[in-house]
Amino acid sequence: MKVKFLSKTSSLAFHVKQHQEHKLCWHTLMPTMAKLAWQHHSRGRHLVSTSYFVLATLTILFSWSCPVLGKKKLYIGALFPMSGGWPGGQACLPAAQMALDLVNKRTDILPDYELELIYYDSMCDPGEATKLLYDLLYTEPIKIVLMPGCSSVSTLVAEAARMWNLIVLSYGSSSPALSNRQRFPTFFRTHPSATLHNPTRVQLFQKWKWTKIATIQQTTEVFTSTLDDLEQRVKEAGIEISVRQSFLTDPAVAVKNLKRQDARIIVGLFYETEARKVFCEVYKEKLYGKKYVWFLIGWYADNWFKIKDPSINCTVEQMTEAVEGHVTTEIVMLNPETVRGASNLTSQEFLAQLMSKLGGKNPEETGGFQEAPLAYDAVWALALALNKTVGPLKAKGRRLEDFNYNNKDITAEIYRALNTSSFEGVSGHVVFDAQGSRMAWTLIEQLQGGSYKKIGYFDMTKANLSWYGNDRYIQNSQPYLNNMTAVGCMMALAAVFPLGIDGLHVRNSQFPVVCQFRLWLLGLGFSLAYGSMFTKIWWVHTVFTKKDEKKDKRKHLEPWKLYATVGALLVIDILSLMIWQIVDPLHITVEKFTKEAPKGDLDQLIEPLLQHCSSEKMNTWLGVVYGYKGLLLLLGIFLAYETKSVSTEKINDHRAVGMAIYNVSVLCMITAPVTMILSSKQDASFAFASLAIIFSVYITLVVLFVPKVQQKIIFSKQFLIPPHVFSRQKEERVSELRNQLSERQALRSRKRPTSSNQNHSSPSLPAPQNDPKSLLPPPGYPLPASDNHSLPPTFSNSSTLYQPDGKINRNNCHPGRLQLLYK
């Protein structure tokens, strides 16, 4: 009887061991233990045996419990490169852990599960990653997803993962080769393809009219694929790659060849550690300076050239000298908007928490700091996708914890969920295209004075290159003329001060200087401020009031003609003022008033005196000046009225200029005669003249420059926000209009009587259906039986979706017609 009892205890221990090996919670043992207890009781065992059995059960229950009561664990296998060519794991690993902590605390995302990260240091080395991948796959527990980092490791992992039916989600891979669904059917990445840089580079080459470039690359797949893509693009743009150099570890020979073949425009494709080696050789060969332009990748740390590296023998000063002026291209990786996305954190709050988790490390010296938002959003994309699969799997009698490496159905569900991901992350809007890549804008920076400065953005979807702080709206308003207007306004404002000076403040000998100062400030200020506005309105009128054959000839605006017109008006004023000053200079004249008796019996009389700036023929000179200026004012009013309905992009603020001209003309025509009438009343005359100047100047500045400031703010927001923020609004509007059109056509079809002629009527738009991407499994995976009937004909055969030439993409368009943003 004792032997039989031990047998049953051993049986229970065997079941417990099986559960422990599969990392299951104690409550999953209950059915097994209940069954064994019932068998033990039904066979009439003694009470003492039962007591021992209960004691053993309680011991097992208390010794084996779940880490989180009631939650089942899902394991993520990850490879974070903490060292090597790209040590991105230094910041990406803490970011991923931050995301996991928040996900596991949420009750609305995977409430029955807990995600746990099992990670190793891949050192960004495929050989090391091979060994670590073996450990991840053949060591318990089972991993439901793999998360590799750099491209060389992701290529290995993503190609092997299909054999284990594993989804691969990368946060730092940019190799264009990974955008191949035939080779990597289950691969996704929150880091865009490296080919995103190439359209930007080609656009810059064309902008600066360069027809011959050189390249130097590290011989890894990511850079080889990128360079192949660049070679095709520059060939289409009529640009020649005259020199193409490559190296494995030592770039010395490659750099010497660039020098020998007189390369000037050089595109460098290599990791950060190799970049230091390259530019150390560049310094030795003197392949830098104003004669050379280097294009590099922008994912390096900001002070990458200052980091001490034992593999080079150049000083920090030498490296800083060699890298000065190079241009980088990089995607916008941090959401500039203050929005709370899926994680309920803004991008700035994320950065603050990440800095705290890094323990005060310098971000410039922490590998992967720029890519950390991508790693953070990768975990959220995975968590939201897994959460989305719970319902469909439950309907099929499956659970996420049932996943094993032979289960294609669960993999297909996770794939569909990731394929339809769309949420706001700390890196911006997260959405994947048909190849599993992320979309983004390109930021162009240049190293100036040892630090990177933003110089522009490139939107590939519109082929629009915009310079930072120099947008088209302001350029088309002729900024140099705007500057002249501002300078003229400041001179006119400055004239208010000498207008209020009299003999109490300066000596009589100095007063003529004050008089001349007033005259020159007002005259030149008017010529600059009003003359520049008059020039704009005159050019618009001369172009758009001509006959068509002459209009086409004059539509090309030559800025020097505008500047020459302002210069001519300025010269006229200078000559007239000089002649006046030489022929009949201003001097002091004193106007005497009736003597007045002061208060009190002082036996004195006071004779008020008023000093004037005058000349012998003052009225004649004023008549000439007022006549000339008055004609300009009247002509300006006429031109502003004539061009009020004209629309042109060459001078896009001409309507605001017209309003400013109305303002200046009215105030000048009122002020000139009034001040002449009030010349003997110094306080009233000064108040009227100064207020007229101040009002006309400030109204002019507000009318001309406030709209430009508003456009500047809008511009800066637009070019810091990824394109989906704007395109999504357009897509939503198009979808709304399609829905309305579909409803109207459906209503008409119900009202229309049945007739054979209906067969010849134009077909109505189909009602919007679910996103077809949500119905697609990875290539080679089965379609869900319940969804086959709802697939459109285009998607009925999954084998046609992923042709090697990419004939069908996300929008069912040829990639030549619709360029997607890969990196």
C-alpha cells in the first residue's frame, strides 16, 4: 500500500514537472490534481495516505505560483546590439523595456497576458546572431515574436524565421533588401528603408546642378542595396557615378583612390565606427574643405567624430576639421506634435523618461538614442497587434498561448493584425506598407561649426524640397524688398525724435544739423518704405495689364529690375536733398509772438519765441517735394486699384501692399497740409506729425509682415510633422465623400424602376469594405476559411500579391506611379 501511494505521488510529480517545463501557473495544475485525488479516494486509500497527498499538493501550490496572478506570459525574443558597428541597443533596449512596463500595466491591452522580453547582445554581428538565434529557438520558453536590431542581423533572422512560423518586427533595420516579401514573408519594421535617402540626395544633386558624383561604401548588404538603388536613380536623372569605391574594414586604399581620381561630390555609406576610420583617412589625404562635399547617413550620434576610438590615430581636432560641412539625410524619428498616442505619452515626455532610465548618460554618446522612439513604438505595435488577434482566435477556439513553431494559423492572425496597424506613437504615425516598411519624411542637416543644423526637408510623395526657414511663400514675396520696407519704416520712426528737439535741448549752432537730420530721415525713409511697395505693385501692373503676347515675355521676373527701380527712386531723393542742402541750406528762423505778462507783479513781460527749420525758398522746395511724392502716392493708389483682382505667385503679397499704399497715401495727404497750417502751434504740429508717422509705419508693418509670420509658423509645423498627418485627413475626406456618393447612388437605384436599360447604366461605386490588408496572410500561409467569401477578386489568390517585381503594392498601383517612402 505504501508502494502504491508513492506511485501516485510520483504520478502527480510527473504532471507538475511537465507543467513546470512549460512555465504554466499553479491554477493550471488543478484539473490534474483533482483527477488524481478522485482516483486515490475512489480506490479506498487510507486517511493518512490522503493526508500526505493533500500535504504534497499544498506544498506544490505554495512553491509554484505565477509571477502575475491570473496572467499568462507571452515571450518576445530580441537581439539588441549593445556594441559593434551600430550599438543601437544602448538606448533602444531601455526604450523597449519602458514600453513593455506600460503595456503590462494596462488593463485594456492584453488584460489576460503579460509580455516578457528575453534578449541578447548581437553586437550587430550576423555570426554572433546565428548562435543567439539558435539559443532563442531551441531554449524554452517558446517565443511568439522575434525583434532584431541592425540590418545584417535582421536579414539573417527574418529569412530563418519563416521556418519556425515566427513574425519578425525590427526597430533599427534600414536595408532595402528587407522589403522583399518573397524572401522575408513575415518581416515588419518601424525603421524605414535606407532607399528613402536616395531621392533626397538626387534632388540635392539636381538642385545644385551636379552631374558627376563618387561613392564609397562598406561592403555590407544594406549599403550595397542602397547604392544599387542610388545608381539607378542618378542614371535616370542624368547624373554619372564616376568613382565607386568599397572596403571591408580598412578604408585607406578606397580613400586614396577617391583622391587620385579627383572625386569632389562623395556619397559615403558606412556604419559609425567605420565613419571614423574613413574621415581619419580623409584628413590624411586632405579630401575635405570647400572643394569637397560629403553626403553621409544621419543616424550617427551627434558627436560621433569626437568619440575616442583606438582604431584610428587622428585627434579630435583633426576629425572635427575633416568632417566640417558634410551633409546628412535622416528620417524624422520623433513626433514634433504634442499629442498623446497609444502609450498616452507625448514625445517630450518619452524623452524625459528615457533620459531618466539611461541614468544621466550623454545622449550624444549613447548608441541608438535617435532610434529609441522606433524601438518604443515597435513594442506598442506588437502589443496592439496581439491584442487585436485575441478576438479572432477565440472565435476559432484558439488562444495566443497555444502558439508553437508549427502553428501557421496564429502566425497568420498576428501578421494580419500588424499589417493593418495604425496608431500615433512617439515617433509619429505608425503604419506599414505592403512590404512591412514604415513611411516618413527626410530631414537634411549640415555640420556647421561642429554641430548639426537643419537645412531642409524632402517630401518624396510630392518630390518637394523645402529649405528650413526659407519657405516658398516668403521667397515669392520678394524678401529683399520686404527688408527695404522694414528699413524705411525704421528710418521714418527715427525721424520722430529730431522732430521733437528744439533749442532747449541743443545749442543754436547745432540746430541746423538737427534740421537736416529730420529732412534726410523722412526723405530716405519714405523712398525705401514706399518705394519698395510701389515697385512691387508697378511690376504686377506692367505684367498683367499687357497684351497676351507681351505678357508671356515679361512674366519672368528679374529681381535686379525691382532693385533698380527702388534704387532710382532713392537716387532721385538723394539728389534733390543734396541740391536743396547745397543751394538753399536749412537754418534757424525765429517766430516772435505777442508779449505776455506773467502771473504775479514782477514788472516783466515775456515774449514767446518759436524756432523753425527753414530756408530762403522754403515753400518752393516743399512744393517740389510734395508734388513729386504726391504724384507717386496717387499713382500707387491707381496701380493698387488696377491690380486688386490679379493673382500671381511671383509677388504673392501685392494685395497687402495695395492696402499699405492706401494707408500711407491717405495719412500723408492729410498730414502734409495740416502740419503746414499748424506750424505756429508747436505742440499740436508735433503731435499730429509724429502720430501720423507712427500710425502709417505700424499699419504698414502689420499688413505686410503679420501674414508672413503666420505662414512661417504654419510652414514650420508642416515640415516637422510626418506626411501622414496631412494625407490622413485627405484620405478620411475622400472616404467620407465616397460613402456619401455610394449612399446617394444606392438611393437612386431603389427609386429607379427595373428595366433592361439598367444593365447599360454606369456602375455605382461599391460600398466601403474592410481593409483588404486585414484579410491577407503572409505569402505561403493559408487564408482563413471564414474570410474567403469576403475577399475581393484582386486578392483571391495570395500568390499574386507578392511578385518579385512588386507589381502590386499597398494601393494596388505600380510603384512607378506611386512612390512609397521606404528607408
